Amino acid sequence: MTSNHPANEPVLSYAPGSEEREKLQMELRNQMETIIEIPCIINGEEIYTGNTVQQVLPHNHGHILANVHLAGKDEMEAACISAVNAQKNWIEIGLEERCAIFEKCADMLSGEWRMKINASTMLNQSKTCFQAEIDSACELIDFWRFNCHYARGFHDYLQPLVSPKGVENSTEIRPLEGFILAITPFNFSSIAANLPSAPAIVGCTAVWKPSRNSYYSNYLLMRLMMDAGLPKGVINFVPGSGELITDVALSNPDFAGVHFTGSTSVFQGLWQRIGEKLPIMKGYPRIVGETGGKDFIVAHPNCDERGLIVALIRGAFEFQGQKCSAASRAYIPNSVWNSISDELCAELSKIKIGDVVDFSNFMTAVIDKRAFEKITGYIERARDDPNCQIISGGNYNNETGWFIEPTIILTSNPKSETMVEEIFGPVLTIYIYDDDKFVDILELCDKSSPYALTGSIFATNEHDINTAFNALRFSAGNFYINDKPTGAAVAQQPFGGARASGTNDKAGGPLNLLRWISPRSVKRANDIPQSWTYSFMD
Ligand code: NAD
């Protein structure tokens, strides 16, 4: 049976002896041998400002990957103007041509660009080959292919249902008028490229401000889009200060919206600043933001214990816990804890941490010095807290790279700091509860944190699963039953959370794309009225 939608990109295994493993290792060696210069790209032109910062390997911070030329105020102003000027032609080439470009991007990334982009993500953001493969290859290919599919779909879906005799009704799917500011996070190359390109598929143009910790991989993705035929000015790449680009963009009346992924505090600040600038704006800007999480796993006494151990390890520690969806608090019943704690700690002791080029490592380094200090601060405060006990890990070393062991804290206080705040590192805090307090624990889980991004329930009995499903309705935008709370796939589990976790506009589903359109309703009269009087007047 053939389906009328794209398929998810298959994940390559990189198993020993595989062709992809050999190619990737060769690409890693190549990229480590050179230091590249990264320009701003405005209206298709490379701009080397001379005001540079270095990109280093987080797992070997003495090794330089690139010098990045930062955009100043002039470049940022030029980027906004370039995006505005590019929009007319970009709209007029139509949806099919726009999709053809992004589908070509997907094909190139699936083929000859795959190793280049994966290697750059491994080196720049310190990901294992598997973490890079599911992010910078598969998820981004899926974003591009499925977003084109969704955009085509709602062109039909949004047409008016009724056109009475003598009248032709239609809806033009216009993009927002003006430019979109895409402010992107370090932790997923796929999200970084998706934030400017999703609005572009439906006819918007964008200014893309990448994170200072992913300039290198993001720049290569910009080059890929240009090689695929993206017209000049549709996406403008401006590495530089978030504060400054926000000031510049919000001083431009053509600012049409922001597509943001990052931390909650930055997003809240952005929203406030947009509100203040409303009087000078041409329209009401769209504000779409996916932000932080304090993602949970709740286990029931009757759960699958081995499945729970695997979910805790993968959910909390893959990519060093630097996923917005990473499991960072767990509620485990006494009986289950007594049965699994030794095995969990034994498994954790097998985890290897180190350089991304050694494929036997399960974890590598956290992203930078600031993250290292923030995460280790949480560990040290927990060490000093009489309610907390570090039962596994807790050590760290920053000599060569920013390495932190996978750390488990046991707490007797369900509101202790590491049970409620986003840490964004390899730290999992566990609260043990009495077996008969399952319903109370669901309420505690719901009320303990301002975030509501992802969460899992582990239980075998359908009644208990349902109890959790209802009690945790608003506690997570992505809810998992008997699985880890990470690893959402495009077109399978559209991603996003509410409360302090964002606007829940679901990247990887049609809803996100709908935020970038502003339809025009068109009525065409074929029987043109010839009399101004009505029959009731006769
Ligand atoms: P961050 O908030 O530090 O940075 C995100 C982006 O905002 C970067 O490009 C940064 O330069 C920019 N920025 C920082 N300060 C700014 C300011 N004052 N004005 C304008 N822009 C500014 O986040 P990060 O460290 O890159 O990413 C980690 C965060 O992202 C975590 O909180 C994580 O939960 C969240 N995240 C959420 C999702 C999701 O889908 N909900 C996905 C990935 C990451």
C-alpha cells in the first residue's frame, strides 16, 4: 500500500564495519584538521566583519573549529531589510517551487551532505554519532519533508466550504507580511534550521540568529540551503548578540513575528519587549516559543522495572541531559526502588564518557563553561543539602573538556531545588514515595514545577495508566506511557508544551505552520447585482 505522505527518514546504525561509520569517521578527521572562517550571510552575500569569536570543541576546548564573524547593528539592520525585500518574489514563486527547494534540501541532507552535517553537529555541540544522526540528519530531513506536505494539505483544507450560486469563494494562503526573527538554541541543529525554514515554506522570509554554541553546524546548514537554491535574502544568517538583534528587529515596523526555542526567561523577556513595541509595528506580531522543561517519570508499583531503568538512563543522560525533554525528576514507589536501585547504579557505572570520535562513549561533554558551572553548582548544593544524597556520579572535570558524570540525587524533599528547576545537564533527582500514595504523587508531580513539557508514566494496569493520564493532563504537552520522555519524532509526536514550557505550537505537525500564515478571504461575484433595492421593499 502506498501512502500519500512522506516517510520518516531511516536512522543509520553506525555499527562497527558499516559504510556510514567509516565515512563519518573520515569526515570527522577532515573537519578537525581545518579552521574555517564563518561569515554573516545577508542577501546571499558573505560578510566578514572582522569582529570574531572562536568555536571550540566542548569535549576538547583547546581545539578551535572556526572563527565566527559577528554581526553588528549595521549587519542586523541590513538583514531585516534584505528579508523584507526578498518577500515579494518569494511569495510569487508559489508554494510548489518553495517546497521543491526545501525537498531538495532534505534530499541533499539525506545523501551527500549527511556526514558533513552530522560530523559538524558532533564536533560543535558534542553529540555522539547516534545523537547527531537522529537530530541533524533524520529530524531535519523530516521537518523539511513533512512541513512541505502539511503546507500543501492546508491549502485545500482551508478553502471555504460554501460558494452559493453566482459566487466564487476562495482563501488565499498568504504568509505573514514582513520578516520573522528566528532565535535558535544550541542543542538541536534540526530545530535551528527549522525555525527560519518552517515559516519560509509558507512564504515568510527570515532573519536567523543562531546560538553562540552552534555557529559552526548551523552555518553549514545555511550553506546547504543556499546550495539547494534558496533565493538570496529569504533566510539571512546573523551570528551575534541576541539582545542586539532583538533591539534592531523590534525597531523595524515590518517585524512580523518571532520563532523562538530556548530558555523560558529569555522568551518571557522577548514577549515583554514585543508588547512594548506594539505601537510602532505594522501588525500584531506572532509569538511562537518552545522553552524549558522539568520533565518527569512517574512509576507505579506494578510497572515494568527493567523498562523503567532503561528509560531513566536514556531519558536523563543521553546528550548529557541537554534536551528540553530530558527526564530530570522521577517519582518511584518504595517497593520498586528497593528492587531496582542496585541495578540502576550498576548500569550507570558502565557508562563511558569522552570524546565524540570514540564511538564506544555513551556521553560526551556539556556545551560550555557557563553550563558546566551552572550544572556543577546544582550538584554541589545538593551535596550540602541534608535532604539530598548523591547516590551515583557527582564528579566532574573541566581540564580537557566540560565533562560531568551522570548523577543521581535521592531526595526526601519533593520540592528540593533539583526536583523543580530546569538544570539542563546530566542530573536526575529521585523522590521515593509510599506504594499506596500513587494518586497523591500524581498531584505532587503536577504541582511541583512551573513547566509542562514532557513526562512519562510507567504502569502495566490500564486503570492506573488512565488515572495518571487524567491527573497529568496539563502537566506535559508530550505524554509517554511506558517509554522515556525524550525522542519525539516528526509527524509521530508533534512536539511542544504549555505553562512555562512554551506556546505549544507543535513543531513537527501542521499547527506550527499555521502560525505563519494570514489568509485572505476572496469573494468573487459572477452574477453582479444590478439593483440596490430588496424584495421586502416592494
Ligand atoms: P538560551 O535561552 O540560552 O538561548 C536560546 C537563544 O536565545 C540563543 O540563540 C541565544 O543567543 C538567544 N538569546 C539569549 N539571550 C537573549 C536575549 N536577551 N534576547 C534575545 N535572544 C537571546 O537557550 P539554549 O541554552 O540555547 O538552549 C537551552 C534551552 O532551550 C533550555 O531551556 C531548553 O529547555 C530549551 N529548549 C526547548 C525546546 C522545546 O522544544 N521546548 C527545544 C530545545 C531547547
